[in-house]
Amino acid sequence: MRGFQCLVLAIAGIGLTATVSNAPAQVSVNIGVAPNCPYGYFDYAPYSCSPYGYYGPDWFNGGLFIGAGPWFHGGRGFYGHVDNRYDPRRGYNGPVPARGEQSFNHFHANEARDGQGHVGNGGHDGGNEHSAGSQGGRGGGHR
């Protein structure tokens, strides 16, 4: 009798799982509008404005910030130079530049990052970059 009960339960379990349909999962995330910052914003929440000198010229195309985090608009495989001495996660607690301030004309990179904050190889030395412009990334970003 016990064997018969196990067999019935096994058949019922198979029958129930066979009738379950696979519905595709749908996830919608609204990230909103990118922060309006004169020199870009950090690539991590809460996406605060970054100070002058944090992002190098790689991160700008035609004077426009190509974005970071969920608003990143650079090319695939992009790694741009940053000066992480201006990162609050590394102890920076200085001022954030005011809007309308002139663009930088000298930058000292010490690290390369992709648009999601991963450190990698920028493909060239970022220590002597002097003019704003994209280094192989697709532009069209945010100010």
C-alpha cells in the first residue's frame, strides 16, 4: 500500500509541474534623468556631482559628459581615465565645483574606469591629457 501511495504522489507531482507555464519575467526600472553636473557625476549612487579634475578628457565628447552609471553613453569596451584622489570613497571631502565654471585644461589621471565604475586599462597613458575629447568612445552624453 505504501508503494502505491508513493507512486500516486510522484505521478501527481509530475502532472502539476508539467502543467505550469513559463511566463517571461518583466522587470522595469525607471532611473530618471541624469544628474546635471558641470564636470560629470560619480558612477555610483547617489550619483553626486564630481569635482573638477575627477574625470579626464576621455569622458567628454564635444564638451559633453558621456555619462556614467545607468546613464553611460560611451562605446563598448570603453575605459576612461579618472583621478580617484577626488573620489569621496577614497577620502576626498573637498568642494564640488559651481555650475558655469570653465572647463579644465590640465588633468592628472591615475586610474582608468569603464562607464560602470570597473577599473581597467584605458589603452593609453592618461597622465598628460590636456584637451577635452573622446578617445574612441561614442559621445552624445550629458552636461
